[in-house]
Amino acid sequence: MQVLDDCMSFPHLLVKVMRYQKCSIEYFTMQWQKKKMELTGDLSELLQHEYDHLDGILATMRAIDNKSFVAK
């Protein structure tokens, strides 16, 4: 689905990007217990945004087209 993504890297910019409506993440706790979370809505979008940062991807790089930028 298309969403307007904002980022602290570009505080005055919104970028229209495609994000999944839901996602899941698997992780280990500090006690090495394996956990899994199913996320939807805003939390799912946030996780995808932050995961992109881990891969060096910014919202501007995911813009749908060159008209997908909006100043705040």
C-alpha cells in the first residue's frame, strides 16, 4: 500500500513509498529466547522503515516516482 513516510533524516519532507500492511519479525531476547512478533498498521510501516535504515536505504530511495515528495 502507498503511505507517506517521514524520517528524522529529512525532518521537513514526506515521501510517498510502498509498504506492506503487515509483517513479522523474529528475534532473540537478552536471555536467548526466540520470539516472533506479527505487526500491522503503523507499527508494521515503522519496522519496515527502520529495517531499511539497517540496509542503508532511505525513504527518498524508495519514492514511488519523482512526484512523491511533499514538503511539511
